Amino acid sequence: MTAETFSDNQSLLQENEIHMDMNCKKDLEALTSEIEEGWKHVERKKGKRKNNEKETNQEMMDLNIKNNDVNENKDHEQ
């Protein structure tokens, strides 16, 4: 192998490495974007669940208040 052939091979190898790095970077960016979108979806679901829990808790408190009012009215009637 001549020095010129070796140099040409080195240049090709470097070009291939650059292309591989660029492809890996693009793949990494695409995966990162997918993961970020996935987390946004999870956070939205968490937010909806928290709102549902708050609504359910409020409904239970309202029912307890109504139940207490009914019990107090029964006590007064007796």
C-alpha cells in the first residue's frame, strides 16, 4: 500500500465517520423529540387525573355535607 492509497483510505474513513455521526445525531434528535412528545402526553394525562381526583374529592365532600345535613334534620325532627 502506498502512502497515497493510505491517505485516500484515511480520507474515506473520515468521511464515513462524519456521515455516521450525522446520521446518529439525526436519529438521536428524532428519538429525543419522540420522548419529549411522549412525556407531554403523560403530563397531560396526569393533569387530567389530578383534576378528576379533585372533582371526585369535592363531590365526596359535598355528599358528606349533605348527609350530615340530613342527619341533623332527622335529629331535630325526633
